[in-house]
Amino acid sequence: MKFGYFDDAKREYVITSPRTPYPWINYLGTQGFFSLISNTAGGYSFYKDARLRRITRYRYNNVPIDMGGRYFYINENGTVWNPGWSPVKTELDFYECRHGMGYTVITGKKNGLKAEVTFFVPQDYDGEVQQVVLTNESDAMKSFSLFSFAEWCLWDAQDDSNNFQRNFSTGRVEVKDSVIYHKTEYRDRRNHYAFYSVNEPIDGYDTDRDSFIGLYNGFGDPQAVLAGKANDSFADGWAPIASHYKKITLAPGETKTLVFILGYVEMPVAEKFEADGKTINKVKALSMIAKYDTPAKVAAGMAELRAAWDKLLGILNVSTPEDKVDRMVNIWNQYQCMVTFNLSRSASYFESGIGRGMGFRDSNQDILGFVHQIPDRAKERIIDIASTQFPDGGCYHQYQPLTKKGNADIGGDFSDDPLWLILSVSAYIKETGDWSILDEMVPYDNDMSKAQTMLEHLKVSFYHIVNNLGPHKLPLAMRADWNDCINLSCYSDTPGESFQTYTNPKFKAEGGYSKVAESVMVAALFTYTGPNYVAILKHLGKDDEAKAAQDAIDAMKKAIMDSAWDGDWFLRAYDANGEKMGSKECEEGQIFIEPQGFAIMSDVGKEQGTDLKTLAAIDERLNTKFGLVLNNPAYSKYYIQYGEISTYPGGYKENAGIFTHNNAWIICAAAYAGQGDLAFKYYSEIAPAYTEDTSDIHKTEPYVYGQMIGGKDAGSDIGRPGKNFGQGKNSWLTGTAAWNMVAISQYILGIMPDFDGLKVDPSIPAEWDGFKASRQFRGATYNITVKNPNHVCKGVKSLTVDGKAVDGNVIPASNGGVHEVIVTLG
Ligand code: GLC
Ligand code: GLC
């Protein structure tokens, strides 16, 4: 069952019912100011950091769901409604929500009155613009009142949600003309405030939540709206809000447009106040308001936003036999990559924005799907991330985007973290050909006095693995690897201990984690990632270092084959007792997905046919119609030696859920191994556009990936299997976005930036006749036509650039221009 449709020409998903199976959201803003907006206008805004600089308040996991947002209320002769249906939930005569690239348009109609609201964050602007267009479509005069609504968060979202003894007394606002300012703590240590404005005189306002809503009412029946009149309330502590009140009369056919702005301002300390020393200096706010105070200016801002996205999405554009592939590659997957680049795993409807900032591994992986869009921003981010590394190559697992400092409470010792830096730096060089990133001086632990070149950071990253091997010469598993929930040193038996940070006394003397437990996943990630480091060293003429690094990679491959090949697939780990994890010998959890793809892609044991054997085992044991589960059989009890993974009921999350991020690695590996049909099968099982028809089962947005889909085992432990199989969770902020962008564009369609140029090596369904793509790369544009006359999956028979044959399948980087590339498979 569907709840809308794709409008590809406009790059929008059009939602036609407000009762989606879960709030379906969009992200506004890509630079400093961000808003989340659901299809009923729920959500919240923040500046740069969802935890430390929250602008509007949001209550997660509310009853009913998705309460709180920016709301417009209309009261026409006692009929009260919202253009987005919620929170009043008056049945509308028409409802539509269009989520587009950086904007959302919500339209509602009731009794001949139409309200169309466009929400967007303009380019280079710290605010959300909301244009409300009201049209009287009836034959009679209409008089009604319009109320806006936003609830301020007292800046630090964490503190705001629990420090009530203080916060109920600190809230402060100012009202001047049609602008309501939120200035809590501005008097003392803060130099920022927020405002909510409208471009016309108003008939009243409210700034105190209890006056506007009423202590015993809710968002769905605010007292002031029901009364049809604002109170002009002035907040003094408690919960400051901003609500404008306006009386409107429209003749038949008449339209009225109002522009509201929810903005954020930072002031230099010396200029914080007006001459009286206490009134806030409004100069910046007023100039922000002036920038979008007419419909014409709003239209110009929207046009600028569209142009920015035209440019971004013009870099890679494909035309394949599947329109679902085209809409993922050309529109939604790239869009999601921008969002994950900006927000890592911090703020969504599942990530509360108070839990974590940017992740070292997460943000490095996000680069892979984003780097072609704005390489300069990718570079800046890579440097920020690398700055939270330690001199020995270890690193803070997370950091706060506002301070760019590592989070000490989470700390480090995640065994996979350093390797992702090698991958992101390589991706940056491959995209841009800009080797100078290696010369950048980058601090350790944010301390510039300890800065070293980025190349040195790569070296310590590489050797952090080599220097931390266990008894089988495989990398130590430490607190966790990519799978946060495989915690082989935790041995926790007390509720509340964090599986990732708790140090069991047993391993205290050894430095906090077992020196026996080893990760095969990290071993395979090392053999997959390492060759990039070798290529970089060779490029720099450091042949001895390159040879040493290659030797370490070869030794790792040998160690994997000696100790981690289980006969039909690769093991997952050795636990702290030296026992195998992810082996046929295990009672449960016999096969895991994570090491397999990387091992296949680095040819570990290829001469013994490990690649095809492993793919066959994965297909048999892990595949389902909704994607590949993470492990099988699911754990049905708590294994203290494995940690968090076995705390999840089977079929969910890391315990046999369909954790879509790692599905991409198998899609890449199948494509790499020449199995284009298989790769495409796995791709189409999870790509959101393919889940649209089953939105009632999938629940989350059909235009973006989520972190997890309920696996085949979901509910089986309670005798109720099947119900949640295929159900999505944790949409938007997931490494799946970047990795599936890589999987479809670089491995399946095979357009892969390499150090020396643009490689074209498709691995597609045999039935395809071919496809077309256009790719801007290092200043040139390549119009690529792939022909598949013999209906193979993989194998480039010939490649011509502007009619001239090229040896091999790498298009050498050229100096600009537009080039016609013909690739024939066979
Ligand atoms: C989450 C985390 C990511 C981790 C994954 C698997 O998506 O953000 O860092 O790799 O879970 O545990
Ligand atoms: C990741 C995992 C999740 C785990 C968390 C711990 O997000 O997906 O299952 O609880 O990390 O930080």
C-alpha cells in the first residue's frame, strides 16, 4: 500500500495522506541552520549542533506521536484546523505534503479556504522561511483568524529536557512590532538569540505557553486558538513560545501571502545590547527578516535553492532501464548523502540529537557518498575528524560538531575506527586528484602543538591495526568494531553498564580490553582498505614504506586464511576465550555478514574459490525478500562473552536484523565478483524506491534508507513471527546512504573514481541492454554509454573516449571539456 507517489520531474515525494505509517520527514538546511519537518509540520530546528544549540523544542516518543513543531492554526467561525492536519486533526477536504530538495510544501483545504505553506532554509541563511499562501476558493467572503506557533528550547536540548528546577525560571523573551525574540540567558553568557517574525502587522501575540495552550489543553486544542483571540501574554520563565495572531478577511478568489521567519542570530559580545544595556541588539535579525519579507524575495530564495540542487545533482546522472534506480541515484540517495554528511547520526526522529554528535567511523563513511558533491566541505570534515585522533592512531569515537572536540565520556578503543580515515582520504583524492590533503597539518587530540601531516595520520591509522594483533595475528576486537554490539571484553551482568564503555575489572590490567579477542571483520576491512594506503605511498615515491605496508596486508590475508576461513565463509571473530564466533561449530550465530564482503573484495583466498562459496552461503542463510540479515541463526539467549548483540531479540538490530548498511558491502562484493544479477537482486530488496508499494509493511519513508529492517526472525522468540518482518526503523541517518550510493554507482553501474582517473567497470543484470550516465569529474564531463550486446553481467571489452580506444577501463583524467565515452561489455 502506498501513501503517495514520486514526482521525479520536481524531485519530490508527494504524500497524499497525513496518516502515514510513521511520521515521514524531510531535512531543511545544509550549512548551519537545520530543521526537521514531518509531513504534518512536526519537528524542530537547531543551529549546527542538535544538542548544544537547539532552537525549538521537541518531545520524542510522544503520545500521540510527532507532537510539537511549527504549526499554523486557522479558526474560521469555530472550525479550527491546520494546513498539515495535525495537531488539531480536523478532517481536511484536501491534504498534500511535498517533500523536495531542502524544502517542504504542505497544503490543506477546508470549507473553500486553501492554505499552502512552503518551508525552506535558504542558502547561506540561518533561518527557516515559512510562506503561507491563503486563498479563498469559495464564492463567499471569508473572515478567519490565523495563529502561528513555535516553542522555544532553552538552547541545550539535554539540559532543557531535565533541569526543570532551573529552567522553569529562566525563560526570557522580547516582543517588538511583529517579531518575537527568544533571549534566555542572553543577559549573561550567551551571545545568541532566536526570533520568529511575520512580514505584516499583527493583531496580537502570545509568548507564554500556558496562556496560549492552557495548562490542561494540548497542541490539538490550544485555548487561544479556540477562543479565536491571542492573549498578548509575556513569558516570565516557564515555557516561552512564539505565536502570532492575525485577523484576515478574503473576498472570493482573493489570496493573501504572509512570510514568517524563524531565525537564529549570533552577536559580537561588545554589540550584544542597545544603549540601555539590556534590550537586545536587533540589527542582524532585522536585516535577516528584510532579506525575505516579500513573496518575490521568497521566490528568489527558492530559485536559488533549486539552482544549488541542480548543480549538486548534475554531477552524476544516470538513465538505466529501471526508473526506480534512476530516482534513487539521481535524486534521493544523493540527497540523503548530503543529510548524513551534515548530521552524521545526531538528529532524526530516532536519534534524539542529544545522544551523540559526529562519529569517527560514521562521518568518515559518510564522505564516501558525499565527496563528489562538495569536495571542499568533505576535505574540511575529514580534517575535523582526523583532528580527534590520538598520536598512536586510536581516536575518539565521537565528537561534538559545535566544539569539534572529542567526547571524553565515550572515549576510544573501537578497533575499526582508524581504517575509515584511510578510506575517506583516499576517496577524496580519487575524486579530486588533490594530493595536497596529505600535506595538511592536522592536530592530534585537537592539540595543534601535536600536529602532524595527514599522511602521518594515515600511517598511524594503518599501524594501529598492525600493532594491535592477537594470538591468530588478527586485529584485536577491543571494545567493539563496526558492529557496536559485538563487545568481546565487556562481560557485563549489571543493568545500565554501557556495552561500549564499561571496563570489566578482568581486563583492567590489560588496558581495558582482552588481548585475545580478535575481529575478522577488521582484518578484512584492513585488507580492503590497506591497498589505498599502499597506492598513496607509491604515488609519493615511498617505495620502501609501500612494500612494508603491502607485506602487512599480505600477512593479514594469510592470517585470515590460516585461522578465519570456516570452509564456506569467513569467521566473525575469536572471543576472549579464544573460541570461534560465526562458525559452523557455533550453536547460534554461525554466519555473520560483516567480514564477508570486504574479504571478497580484497581477494582473500580467491584462488580457493572463497568468493563464490561465500556468496552462495550468504544467499542461502542470510537473504530474505526484504534484504540480508546480519547473522544466522539469531541469538536466542544472552551470551555474556559477546555483549550487546545478544541483548536484542532475534530479528532486530544487530541480532539478525536486516542492518542495511552492511547489505551494501555484499552488493559491492557480488558486483566485484562478477555477479551482477545477484548484486542487483540484493540492491532492489532494500532500495527505498522499491519498498514504496509495501509502505504499510515498511512503515518508514519510501525515499530514504533506514538503519534497520525487521529480519525473518523478528517475533519468533515470543511465538509471533512474521508481523514485523520487513518493517523499517531508524530512517535517514545511516551509513547505508553512503554505502548504497557507492554500491549502485561505483560497483553496479561501475563508475568509480580511482587515483589515476575515472574507472568504468559495470556489473549489471545480464538482461540490461546497457545504460547511460553523465559524470562530472575533475573539471570534465563524461557522457558515458554502456552497451551490453551479449548480455553479460561484467567485463569491459572495449572503451573509447571521443572515438579513441583506451587500454583497460580507466578514463585518464583530462583537462576539462565534454567527452563521449562508449563502453562495450562482452
Ligand atoms: C549504528 C552506528 C554505527 C555502527 C552501526 C552498527 O549505525 O551509528 O557506528 O557501525 O550501528 O553497530
Ligand atoms: C549503535 C547500534 C546500537 C547500539 C549503539 C550503542 O547505534 O546500532 O544497536 O545500541 O550503537 O551506542
